[in-house]
Amino acid sequence: MPRERLERRNNYMDFSFTEEQELLAENLVEFMDREYPESLIKECDEQKIFPVEANKKFYEAGFGAIGVPEELGGVPADMVTMCLVTSIVYRYSWAGCTYSPLSIMNAADKASPEIRTEMLEGLMSGEKRHSFGNTEPGAGSDAAGIKTSYKKVDGGYVINGHKIYNTYASCSDYNIITAKDPEIDDPYKAVTLFAIPNPTPGMTIVDLPTIGQWLEPTCETFLEDCFIPDKYLYGKEHGGWVQLMKHFEAERLLCAAMYLGQAETAFADLCAYANSRIQFGQPIGKFQLIQEKVCRDKIILESMRNMVFRTAWEYDQGKSIRIDANICKLLCTEGNWQICDDGIQILGGLGYCTDHRMQRLWRDARVGRIGAGSSEILTKTIAKDVLREAGQYGGGTRALGI
């Protein structure tokens, strides 16, 4: 095992939050309780609409700037703080808020001078949104297998292709899409990113019917001879793959924090019901089979919390989280699904009815095991990386960092 990883395993860390982080969490919970009540989220879910006004107030209160560098008008914060904010926000709803400091930093890095100010102002105020489209009917986990292509012409680029399952596309101001230069054989050197304004002639976006996450549309995008001016090049031509990888570990960790927040709500709800539902003269929480589920879910939830915040701490120490970010995403999406499914089982008929939010949590949780790295591809990647590290030391306890 590399010395850096060995040393990390021998370090002890303080799991407690700072006073500033605890105060931030208290203020954020108070805000979310007030502006994101369950009644609002239930209404938005049923009508499949985004809570625009609540999101606007979130940014007006300054929460949307947390984690954004000061030079961009934000409030600098470490990864532990960003994971804390993310997990709290997602306790209340899936995608009911556009909090995404990495999107703002990506725009600052990649947007051309002509559109940079406009994009950043919109993102910092919460009034504009981005979507991202890489997945295609024939390319998902194989991200380099995209077929969407572009051609350089006078004054800009012409793009042709087909994207699918790109979240927010129909209601985003800019759709960030990946396309290949057909003149370059190496797929990792052929990819370029573009920020296509919505609407743009030649770009057609269709909302797809999904079983969950109704506050954010899942879309299919068609690009037919779509011309965009030079200023919408998003980063460097042929540098798209490197750009995609720049914040990859941090994005996957923050994704895990989202599912952690959702699992916390599901677990709180199932415990409350286990204590209040009376059968055979006593709360169902006194029955061993219910206790088994509660015990298992508590272990899962604590494992999720520890893994997320330990990995965030490692990130803040400048350590590589390549493996641990993948573990976080796999653990939190699978763990959240288990907790939400147990919630449906414990609530019984109530959990199956739309009057209770458990069914919404359950529906929203399912896609976590598919999107942003499926459980299968993450399992393969984690095992490959772990075995590679272990092989450097020929096995034994040294390979485990002991």
C-alpha cells in the first residue's frame, strides 16, 4: 500500500464539528424548516414542479454561496462543511434546491470571458441553472463511447447528436454537453464541452416520464445541425475529458452526501412510526423483526455518516480520495435504498400511500443505484483499485494499511 495511504490509516481524526459548523447547521435547519415544509415539497412532487421561490430565498439567505471561493463572491468552506450543508438540504427534498458550489467553480474555470459573468451571476443568485449531458442511448458507464459529434465552422461549431437522461435540461439556461471531434481517433483526446444556451435552434428537449425525482425533469436532448457561436465553447477544445475529471472525486463525494441526507429523513420517519404504531397492545418497535430492521438501518446510517465525513476530512487534508469517493457513493446509494425500502415495509399500508413521504423517498432513492456511476461499475472500479494497491505489497497486513 502506498505510504500516503498507510499513514492516513494511522492518523486519528476528530469527528466533531467546529462551533462555526454547528451554528451553520442550526441556522440552515431553521431556514429549511421554515421555507421547505413537507407540505410544499408534497405539493411540488405531486405537480412535478420546482420550488422556485424557496430556492430563491435559499440564495438570498447566503447559503448558496457556501463553498464558493471568495474571489467569486462566495463564502469559502472546506469539504466537510459542504457535505454538511448538502446532507441537510437533501433531508428535505431531492433536488428542491440548486445548491452546487462545484457548478459555480466549473463555470468560473471553463466559461469563456464573453459569457462567464452572465453565467456566474445567474448561478450565484440561484436564478440560472445548468444541466449536464454526456449519457447517450449507446453510452453510459462507457463515458468515452459517446457518438455526439461537432464540426468547427466559421464563427462557431455545428453539433449533431443525441443525449438522454440529462437532468434539468428542459428548464436549464445552459446545457453543458460533451461532443467528439470525428477527426481525432483517441476518444479521450477528442472530447470537447459546450455550454449550449436554452433555447437554441436545432436543439430539441423532451421530458421523460420517470418513477421518481419529480422536482427535477429528466430529459432527452436531440441536436440536429445545432450551430453555436465560439463563445459557447466550455473550456479548451479537445480538453473535455480532463475537465470532466477535474472535480470528479469531489462531485461523487457530494453526491454521497445527498443520499446521506435522504437516508436520515427516512430513518427518522421509520423510527417514529415504529414507536407510535400499536399492534397487539404494544408499539410494533417492540417486535423483534422490526427491531432487526431498525438495528440494521442504524448501522448502515452510521457507516454512511462516518464514511462521508471521514472522506471529506481526507479531501481537506489534501489526500487522494479516488477509492473512498467511489466507496462513499456506492455505500450511500445502496444504504439509502435499503433504509427507504425498510421504511416502506415498517410503515406498511401507510408507506405505500402517497399521503406519507416515505413513498417519495423510496421512489427518489432508486435512481441513485443507477446514475452518476451504477453500483455495478463502482463495484468493479473499487475492487480493481483496491487489488492494485494490495498487489504493490504482496498481500498481508501491510496491504491493509496496518
